[in-house]
Amino acid sequence: MVASIHKEIALDAAPETVWDVVRDVGAVHTRFAPGFVIDVTMEDGARLVTFGNGLVAREVIVDVDERLRRLAYSVRSERLSHHNASFQVVAAERGSRLVWIADVLPHEAAVQVGAMMEAGLVAAKTKLDCA
């Protein structure tokens, strides 16, 4: 069984606004989480993401579902034997909620991945609530 990490955050921005940012897979460093992500390079259905802490990850874009406002991706790396993740934007009574789920192996990676997800959501909230 994989380690499943579930994070979610309330945002003041409308779901349409948040989805427009999330679906822009090549602009994470400018539109979604600047500072947390410092560079993105697109290559053959994937994005090469450079994080502020120096980590670089190749994220294969699995699906961009306009109807469900869901983006799915998978990281390929030597440290992770399995990684699938998704963002989903849902309407809330006020603004929207951003749900981020990741399934990872080995289990020990869940601590670092979860901490990075938390930091990413803080950066996203800062950026999106100002949008």
C-alpha cells in the first residue's frame, strides 16, 4: 500500500480563477507558487520543476480535466518508487478549496513530500488570495 497524503486549503479566489492558474502547468513559478517553485521548463508532456530548496523534479502531466478542474501528474525519480498526485479546485461557499492528494512510495518519503505540499499550499494561498 502507498502512503497517501491529503492536503487542502480554502482560498478567497473564485474557482474559475484558481483553476486558470492550476491548469497553466508551465507557470507554477510565476502564477501558482512563486518562491516555492523558482523555475519550470516544459519538455515532452512533462515539466521540469526547480524548487526553492534546490530540489528538481520531473513531473509527467497525466491529465488536465477541464470539467472536474483536476490536474493529475506523476513524479519520476530515483528516490520515489511511486508518485501520483492531483490538484482539484472545488467551489466553496466563499471562494474555493484547493485539494492536493499525493500517493507515494516508499512510505518514508511521505514526511518530506507532505512538508513540501504544505509549503506549496502556503505559497499558493499567498499568491492566489492576492489575485
